Amino acid sequence: MERSEDSIDAVARVIREEGPIGRSEIARRTGLSPSAVTMLTKTLLDAGLVIENEMTPPGRGERLGRPPILLQLDARFAAIAGAKLDRGELNAVLTDLDGRVLARRSRRLRTADPERVGSAMARLLSALAQAAGVPEAKVAGLGLGLSGLVDSASGTCIRSVVLDWADVPIGPMLEAGLRLPVSVENDANTLAIGEQMFGRARGQQDFAVVSMGKGIGAGLVVAGQLYRGRFGAAGEIGHCAVREDGPLCACGKRGCLEAVASVSATLQRAADLGLEVNRLEQLGRLARAGDGRALALLTDIGDAVGLALSHLVNLLNPATLILTGSGVAIGAPLREAIENSLHRHAFPTLPRLPELVVQRESRDMWARGAASLATKAYFQERRWDQLTKRDRSP
């Protein structure tokens, strides 16, 4: 029987997503004949990507006779790195093929110059591999999340206000320097994938993750898939106008949510009111203590955020809205204002509003999401097969 590339990909995908799993179940899920599954799984076993597991989970396998030998992914066959790039810092993780974190490291950046970022990333990858006890040759890909408009197909940052980049082919630059395949994505999207794979949205098909920090952005998952839009600009909720003739935004428009409710905008507005705060937690404490100026400010910010969230609800009807980032450190006064605004502005005949989850950000989640995207590319592009062929070459 001639080996089918599509068939072996289908078998590898089922084992990765469903394993440990028996050959008969693989045949049922893929529609392949038992003999074809036997041949294809032998290829995966010979490559080392798949291993045999003689343990049969409860409720799986044959009821009578000898339990089948199950197959599962060897998650340590390769390692994948993921990183989030900010103006002054790189935060990165090294994961196995199941997304488990093997090591985490961060590096301060004095500049966002792309070449300096590449040099810092190379040092960070070496540090991650050493910390995890993984040979650098086993690191098979990198996922990078960054703020801004990203063409993920070409790995180009089209525009990033935070990094002050325009048309920077950061993906190809990193690939040339690191000699690794690199997947580049908007950081809000990597956060959404992280939440889908490992966080509060695990297993959900329709949700949105909104991050409030230096900027404000959203990652959207629709029908289980990341939604990027035509130019990769889906989720730019920070540049929805929420205040007519409001403050000037870095994008050049007035009244954007980011100009009203980002961390820097919030602290500046607090200073304009004469509030002596330099951290959001202090502003939250003032509001809880009954300070009228702090309460009024947080009510206005919450109204703006709730208005923007209502647009997501009315357009996409997600099951869950996850609000995270350093901006949620304000606490209960801001959450209450956001909930009140969302209830006022959302489509009134909806049977129910999405669950609103407000949570402190996880430093790992952005990078783990980026690593997950790179892992997906690793399997889609059959890099495991390329590695096997390289190792077997004379």
C-alpha cells in the first residue's frame, strides 16, 4: 500500500489529540483500514514521535481478551519555545509537545531594535534549553507574540505603536538568526490560545480575551478557531471609539478605549484629578475607601470598557469574556463599573450575557499560547519527519 501523506498526518493528529489510543479507535476516527493504520503507526513509532503505552485507561480498549497496546505522543521528542515581546522585556517559556512548561526565563531589553531583539532571543533560547536540560538541537520552533498589527502568514509586524515598528519582517529575521522556524502573532491572539489550551477557556468554542495593560487588545476564538480577520486586525478593541472628542490616542484618533482606559491613561487621568497614585492598586484602595474622585474616575473607565465589551457581545455572542492584564489590578470597583455598563449596553433581548471572568494575568499564558501556535505549525509542516530524515542521513 502506498503511503499517504494526508493519512499519516491524520493518524498523527488523532494520537496527539486523543492519545493514549488504540489502533482500532484510530481506524474508527480516521476512516482508514486497520492494515493502513498499522503501517502508518509503525512509521510514527520508528520515527520516535509516538510511543507504545500498555496501560489501558478505564472505559477504553477491549472488554474481552488482551487489552490493546495504546499509542501516545512522545511529548519530549522535541521542545518548542514561546515568547511575549514588550517594549522593555522578553518573557519566554520552553515547552514539550504537550505544552507543559519545561523552563521559563525573561530578559530585559534596553531597546526594541529588531536586531537587538534577535540577539536577546538567541541568548534566551540557550538559557531555556540549559535550564530544561534539553539539547538546543531539540528546540524545533519558536512562537512570538507582540503588540500590534501582525501578518502571521509572512511573519511581518505591519505596525506596532508599543514597539515603534512599521513593516518589520521579524519572523524571517529571527528564522535567519536562530535557524529555527518562527511563528509570529499578535500577543492578544497568543493569550487567547493560551487560555483555550491551558486556562479558563479550555475546551470552549466561542470566547474573547481582552487584555488591559499598556495597550488594550482582544483575542477572539470563534467556533473553536482563532479569528484574525482579513488583515490580522480582528480584536483591535482598544481603538474602538468610546468617547466622542475624547483624549488623543497614539493611533491618531480621539476617544479610543486605549486612550481612556489603558494603564498609562488611567494613571494620567488620576494625576489630572490630583490623586497621588503611581500604581493601580492605590487607585483601587482609594475608591474602596470612598474617595469621590477615584470612584468617579473608575466609574467612567468601567463605563467605557463595558461599552466596548458590549460591541463584542452584540457582534460575536461569545459564551465567555475574559478580562485580564495589569489593568485589572484595580479590583472590585472597576469590575462592578464594567458589569453595570455591559448590562446597560448589551443587546437587551439576549437570553443571557456571557460569563465575565476578571483575572490577574499569568506571565506564562502569553508565551505558552505562542508556543502552542508554533507547536501546531510543527505538526502541520511535518517537521518531526524532517528531523527524523536528517538524523538518519549519512
